[in-house]
Amino acid sequence: MKNGLEDVVAAETKLSDVDGEGGRLIIRGLSLDHLVATETYEDVAALLLDGFFPQRIDSAELRIRLGHARITVFAHFAAIDPDLAALPPVEAMRALIARLPDGDDLDTALHLIAAPAVFLPALLRLQKHEAPIAPNASLSQSADILAMLTGNVPSQQQVAALDAYLVTISDHGLNASTFTARVVASTGAGLTSSALAAVSALKGPLHGGAPGPVLDMLDAIGTPDNAKTWIGAALDRRERLMGFGHRVYRVRDPRADALKGALKPLVAAGQVNAERLDLAQAVEAAALAILKERKPDRPLDVNVEFYTALLLDALGFSREAFTGVFAIGRMVGWIAHAREQALEGRLIRPRSVYVGPLPQAA
Ligand code: ACO
């Protein structure tokens, strides 16, 4: 038995390949570097969904229909009760997604892809006692998210940075939340059910819940000269360093560098806290050196969540919202995998080994 299903192959997919030894991510035949440099979020969403619905949809049409889907989904927000709005953003978002009808068609998919992008900014505004802002269907998904969050027209650099983030995290093999989505889809339950289960799996600190704690860690370390001592003490307490380590990557997570690159225009525009960036780089260097010394048999490097924390912070998201933004980007990957599973897969039903007591002989 493989504890945690490590190295177990549980699906064939045409969607993405995570090369853990080479540090490479391929999505639909294209490398992550290429996608981040040349494609918009809508391009990548269209690419991921291609072939999974009876009607084909290109990037331009997807942008238009996604804009309309954001408007439709926003109507669900009117009935929100204050108790729900007070929940942590990702939990409130999950409860709102649960109100969407289930189905396996393209409209259900587009409403699900629009839903977290609309719900998260609205929830974050409500928590600050500000009125939610209605979506603008003519904007790209990234520009509209930022406009709904702040009420201002976002800068070109901000839109490009969020778009690069959404592209970077759009799909990533059989991670815990995507596997969850495929398990639910394999029962024939529908896309909304798959997406809801996936959001729940994403929320944990070992998966999509890590970037908020990355900022907590940077705050606790405080200054670059404190990094070595703080990290050493944390490892003495057998704590895990958030934003480091990965089940598949044995080298640097390529998404970390994609996001570090996406931060550069924001840095040039003075939109990143320069002290925090210096601190992050010092923490990264110190952590890598100490982990190499302490865990010589387990290569541990930076993962996607480390620079996610800096990027989303620079874009004005509070740390409690980071997992919700992750859900915005990953939703299209979950849906593509759920459709692939439903169309080409079989009920997922593994076996367990019983290690409990046996009935006593009479
Ligand atoms: N800090 C310190 N030690 C670590 C870390 C870390 N971040 N990650 C793994 N290790 C150590 C473990 O303590 C263990 O050491 P031991 O054998 O001496 O006990 C060894 O490396 C192997 O750890 P596993 O738990 O077997 O590794 P696994 O593949 O299950 O874990 C995971 C992967 C969960 C991502 C892990 O690296 C971790 O907890 N990282 C921190 C949380 C994080 O950043 N999560 C985001 C991941 S990216 C994503 O999901 C989008």
C-alpha cells in the first residue's frame, strides 16, 4: 500500500503533466513558461475546456460568455445572509457555490468558473462593510475581479499580474483537490458537486491553504537577519515551513518562478512592498540552506504558494482571501478534469486493507 497514494497513477489525462524530476509543468501540450508569457486566462480556460462539451468555444467567445455568467451569478449574491458573510471567505464562497444548480453542460461550467470570481470580491467588501460591486461583462475575468474588489480601474500591471497568477494555477495534474473533483465526477454527480468537493479539499493548509500562513511566517520572522534563527527554531519544533516542499516536485516548483516573474512589473511600478520582497528572498535562501542540511534525503524547495502570498498581497487581497483566489484560478482545471473523468473514466472505487479487530469466534 502507498501511504497517501504517493506515485500511484490513478488517471490518464490530456490536460496537464507535472514533471517532478525536471521541474516542468505542461498544460495541453504547452509549457507553463510559454503560457504565462503569451496567453490570457481566457485563452487557457478555452484550451482546458476544449473538447469536453458538445459545442466548441474559443477564447473570444469564452470571454463574452464568462462576462455574462458573472452577471448571472452576481444575482445569487442578493440573498446572502449576514451569518454566511461572516464566515472565512473560502467557506462563505463554498456555501454560495452550493446554491448553483448542478449539471454537466457548458452553461453550468461557465457559471462555476464565474462564481468564485464574483463571490470572493463581494464577500471581501461585505466584510469591510462596503457594498458589493456588480460585475462588468465587458472586462476580462482578471480585470473584473480587481474592479469588483476595489471599485477602481486596475492598472495594466495589476491585471497582467493577476492573469499570470490565474494561468499559473489553472491546472496541475492530480493534486488533492483535482483528484477529489474526479472522484465526485466519477459517480455522475455533476460539475457543481465536483467543484464543491474540490473547494473543500483545497482549503486545507497542506494544499491551497498555505499562502496565508506564508505571510504569517514572514511577519513572524520580521527582518532578514532573523531568518536563519527563526527557521531553525521552527524546524526544531518539527513545524513545516509553509510554501516549501511538494509531493511531486523534487526540484523547484516551476510555478514559483512564474509568479516571481509576474511580480516584477508590480515591483517596477512600486506596487510591491520592497522590504517584504527582500525579506521573502532572504527567508527563501535561509530555508533552502537549512532544509538541505536538516533533510538531506528529501529535496525540499519553494512551492507555488510562497510567491503567491507576495503577489496576492501586492494586488490588495487580504491573507484570509488567498485560498479563495486560488479557487478562482483552479476552478477551470477542476471542471476540465471532472468532464474528462465523466466522459472517459470509470467509477473511482479503490480498496482498503482492513487492520481492525475480527469478530470473536462464538
Ligand atoms: N517544511 C519542513 N519539512 C518538510 C516540509 C516543509 N514544508 N515538507 C516536507 N517536509 C519534511 C517532512 O517533515 C518529512 O520529514 P521526516 O521524514 O523527517 O518526517 C519529509 O519532508 C517528507 O514529508 P512528507 O509529509 O512525506 O511529504 P509530503 O509529500 O506528504 O508533503 C507537502 C507535501 C504537504 C506539500 C509538504 O511539503 C508540506 O507540508 N509543505 C508545507 C505546506 C505547503 O506549502 N503546502 C502547499 C503545497 S503546493 C499546493 O498544494 C498548491
